[in-house]
Amino acid sequence: EDGSAPVEDPNYGGGAVQTGGLEEAQWVRKDEDGGNPHCWLYWLDCIEQQGTVYMIGKVRVEGSDDKAPAYASACCVVRNVERSFFILPRVDPETGERRKMQEIWAEAKAALVPSCVPRSEPFKCKGVKRGYCFGDDDVPRDADTEYLKVKYAARCRAPPTSLCKRGGRAIEKILGAGATPLELFLLKRKLMGPCWVKINAPVARANKLSWCALELEVDDPKKVTLARECQRPAPPLVCTTLAVKTVVNPKTHQHEVVAVAALTHRGV
């Protein structure tokens, strides 16, 4: 027997893992009055593809024993994530004041629609006041500086870099356009790391995009909130470490895989 092999600690982690499909009663929760269907998801990782965010984690099987709770892998598909950024008006050399928001809106729409945003997609703008605290000395630090905030679907292209840096006739700079939809989603929902989140009004997906036992979908990122009322501990994990060994083929001079080793630890 290999004495270096890890031994599972019965006092560490714990809990069963359910790999099959789940019935709705096993994952959905409701308020005391029977309304507001939701579920608690312990999210571990997020990925984004073409403006859609996929939250991957675990759900606790409702009704399972509190002393030995069962968990199942889950993926929540978050649709309609939006891209947002801020446009700084250029200073009018004749008046010494920054251009009006109507001019900024007109130039931004002409530059971004339809080159970045199709005419069929919503293009939302509003004037806001923001402060700036980063490294560009050309941007005013005044907290009451007016910007035009622009929002549209994250699946659409970001503004071109040339427009962001050099601006245009009425636009001086575009700030925040380089942020990814995933970054904006995490910041807006205040998700600072793995934790329990509340998924409001989720819909179970029949045609799965993942290998998870449960796959849910919501049509609004605002339906994902921190589950502050959830006092459950983090679920146990099954972790696998992979080590791949390659050699160079003397004929093709390409790296080829010759061995793969894996170590799995349960109850992490």
C-alpha cells in the first residue's frame, strides 16, 4: 500500500453528491406564503461567451438530511447581460464649457449604430455625474463631472479603441469600454468570490449546455443577488489535479502527450 496516498478525512467536508437529474422540488425554494420561487446556488466560477454569463457551482438538494446533506452540480445561464461605459464630453473652445449631452448622444449613436450595435438592438443613454480616480491626467477628478452613460447588449461589439482614446468632435474620451461583460456582471451584482447567491424565478433548461446535474436560466442579471439570509456552509468539492507529460517527436518536432496522471480528493 502506498503510504503517500491521501486519506479522506471523515471530519472534513462531508455530504453526498448527486449526479443524476433533479426534480423541481429538490432545488426550488419558496417564501413562507408560497410565492417567489428561487434557489440558492453556491457559485464557484463564472465564464462568459458572446454576452451570456454561465455561473457554475452547487445546489443543496432540498429535503436532504441536515446532518448529511446532498449536493448537486449546477449551472445558471444568465441572459441579457449589458455592456456599459461612460463618455466624457469635449470642452468647446469657444465657450470653455463641455459639450451638451444632446451633441454627445448624437455623435455616439452615429459612431456606434450600426457599426457596433444593430439598429434592432436597444441603445440606451442617460446623463450621469461621476468621479474619476485612475491614472489618466486628462480626465477631471471632480465628482460632479457629467458623463453620458451608454448601455447596450453585451453580445454586441465594444466601441473601437480609436474612438475611446481620441474621441471625436463632441466626444473627448470613452471610459470603461474595455471592461468585459463578465467583469461588469460581477461588479454590478457585488460578487466578490465564491458564495451563496439567490437565483430568483429560475427556469430549468431541458437542452443543457453543460455537464451539470442541474441547469437553470434567468433572463435578467438582476435576478441574481447575494443570498444574505443563507447561513449554510460551503458545500464539499471533488478536486482533481492533472499532470501531463509530453516529449518532442524527433520526426515531426511536435510535442506529443505520452502520459497523464490524475489525483482526486473528495470532501474538500
